[in-house]
Amino acid sequence: LVKSDGIIVSTPTGSTSYSLAAGGPIVDPSASVFVISPVAPYGISSRPIVTGNGSVIELTVEGERRCILVIDGQVRHALSGRETVTFSLSEKKASFVSLDHDFYRRIRTKLTG
């Protein structure tokens, strides 16, 4: 159970964006994992979790609270109390074109300005 203002579920590609800003780890893009990062958790014991390939993540809105599901900043869906959203890694892989192949150099530049 995590009490927070929100939850970020990201792939390694998204780990260097909103998840990183919420205190999540930087994940190598070749890893088949999810990062689950609480946003403004209500206790200090709530920390980001990295979960491996084959994991199924279920998030449930507790009580009668209202919640908005936002997917990659675009798709919005209102969730009602006790509604569950399930996440798992797809067997299908996406390929991205990158002109700068040095992931760690890009991260270093991003972090140091």
C-alpha cells in the first residue's frame, strides 16, 4: 500500500524524465523492467521500486477518491474508487533511432546541464 499524490509507472526510456524528477532511478535502456515511483508520498518509507520482466503490476484507487490516469502525458481517463489498472511489459519491442548512442554521456549532460 502506497499513499501518495500519484504513482508513476515507467519503462527505462521514461526513467530519465518524470520518474527521475520524482526520485526514481536512472535505468539502462536495455533493461526489461518497470520503475514504480510514488509522487509526493505521505511517508518516508515509500520508495521507488524496480520490477523485472514478467511482473504484473496492479494499481487500485482506494476508497471513493477520484483519480486521473495519464498515459505518456497524452491520454487521460478518469478512474473511480476501487478501480484497478493493470500493467505488464509487452512481448513486442519498440525500436528508437538515436543519433547519440552514448546513453550515459547523454545522462551526464542532462544532469550537469
